[in-house]
Amino acid sequence: MQLPKTAEIVIIGGGVMGASAAYHLAQRGLKNIVLLEKEKYFGTGATGRCAGGVRYQFSTEVNVKLSLESLPMIERFKEELNQEVNYKQCGYLLVATQPTEVETFKRNVDLQNKLGVSTRLLSGDEVRERLPQMSFADALAGTFNQKDGTVDPNGVVMGYINAAQKLGAQVFAEAEVVGIAVSGGKVQSVETSLGAIETRRVLNVAGPWANRIGAMAGVEIPITPVRRQMFTTNPLPEVPEDFPFVIDFAKSLYFHREGEGLLIGMSNQNEKPGYDQTVDEDFELLNLEAAIARLPLVEKASRAAHWAGLYEVTPDAHPIFGATELEGFSLCAGFSGHGFMHGPVSGKLMSEFILDGKFSTLDVSMLDLKRFQEGRLIKEYNVV
């Protein structure tokens, strides 16, 4: 398939956000949609390197509401798009080991319950009872929601890509954007490694690379790429089937079942911003030591695989939706580690914004780019 010379809209980024946007725009009847992905395969950037977690447990109203819209879309995915995404509702169990965390957990559960999310607050003893395999003598409290869990990122991306193509969208892998032509404060065209496309509308959903795409158009976007890494183990029969997605909050250390083994990760608080996606072996050793201290049976596990990916971090750990100062250049990025789970609804929201000029499914207008200049930051606590 040859790159078209013109497009009604060019979507830059072939992860979950771009795939969802392409599908929802095509579903609304927009013609001549072009989606560009610089990698060889769709969904192999930040989306394909995430832990696959989806949850309702957030500390701000807008993030909880994004989950309330997005996760049911994932539940209906196979029925609506004929694509299996392997949604396992194993539950997230967040563990507090610091007194200040306990008060925050209580506030978060109150907020979630008020919004209709059935998260439960657990005592330290209840955490220990639920996780007998783990060493949580210092657990003071926990929060648990059974409907949180894990999903296959590739299934979600390819489900949307295939559905968008059936509706007429044109999608191109190995099509790197190298420039954006601007004139008179408006988008004119997108330069790619495969050629140029004239267009008056661009949607930047490039995740950790969104700031680079913005710079090509003269738009400053406060998104910082930060490496996060994880590893999987070979089978561990001792891990029960109902083992939840466990987060040791103070350590930003997490565990969940992956096949017959575990996926384990931890945030490096000293990680410097950058695009490095190689595995830091020294930090992986620290991660392993922390994991063994919490879950001793990990000591007898062997590593199956390991990889690193990028978070796309904004100053308030919330995404950016909507317009920029450049006419025709819109943005949906900066999810700070929870873009995959909110990708389905975010693509739908951007289709509404592009076609109707407003967000209908959920009002996310407060998450605009201008908030950073105007000091309207909304801080998210539940970021790992």
C-alpha cells in the first residue's frame, strides 16, 4: 500500500491511543484517515512494553472516571470487535507500609466508592491473610478491587487496527515522521520516511515521543520520557491462581501472574529522563533483591525474559487532551504510566473532540495543555 498524498487527518503513533482514535474516527464516518507508526509493528512502543495492568484505583476523580469508561470497553472488546484481549480480573491489591499512606488510601477509597467503584479498604492483618506467601509484617493497610486486573496490549491494539482498516482507515508501519510543515499558524503537511502527506489535521498520540513530534510543529509539550523495566519468571507452581496484582506502594514494587510464572517490576526513583530502553542490569538486581524480600519464593525462580519501556510523564502525572496553539494540531499523550488502560476511551474522546469540538463521553477539558502555563495542575498519587 502506497502512502497517500493527502489525508483528512494524520494520526502519529500506532499504539493503543492511535489505534483507538483511528477506529473511533472511522466508525463516525470520517474518510481518508492515515495512521503512522515508526516501528515495524503496531503497539510495540510504550504500549507493547507495559505491564498490561488495568485498574479503577486512582486518587483523582477524572482518572477514576476514565477507568469507569475505559475498562468496560475492554470487557466488551471481544463481543464488539471480535478480538480476544484476555482480560483477567485478578484484582489489584495496593499495600501501605507508611502511616501517611494509610490516610491517603482511606481518602482514595472514599472517592472511589463515591464514584461507584467497589474498592475495599483492608487492615494490615487482612493484607497478610490475603497474601500468605508474602512477607508483609509491616503492612498497615491495603486497598483491593476485584475488577482490576491485566489485559493483553497487543490484542487491544490489533483489534482496533483491524477494525479501523475494515472501515477504510489506512495504517502504515515503518513510517517515521521526520517533520511537520506549518504556515500561518496552521498545519500544512506531515513529512515521513515514506514521503509527504498534505493535511490540515494532525493528532499527536506519540506517547513518550509526543514532545519530539510537538517540537517539529513548534509546539512545546511538557512530557518527559522515563525508563521503566520489568522481568518475568519461569513457572512457579507455588503462586496460586487467584494471586492478585500486588503493589508495595512505598517501594513502587509490583508483582502479577504472567502465564505460570510472575511479572515483576519496580520504579527506579533515580532514573534520569531519556529514551534509553535497554535493561539496566544493576537496577534489575536491586529489583530482584526487593522482590525476594517481599516474596521469598522468587529466590528459586529463573528469569524468563526482561525488557524496558518508557513512561510519558507530565508535571502532574495526568494526560493532556485536546487542542494546542497550532490550528489543526491536537494532542492526547502524557498518561504517566496508565495510558494503556485509558487508551480505549481516550481514542473515543479524541474522535469526539476532532469531529464535534467537544468531549461528550466524559468531560476531560480540564486536562488541556494550557493548564501547565496557568497553574491548574491536578496531582495523581496512584502512579507506580
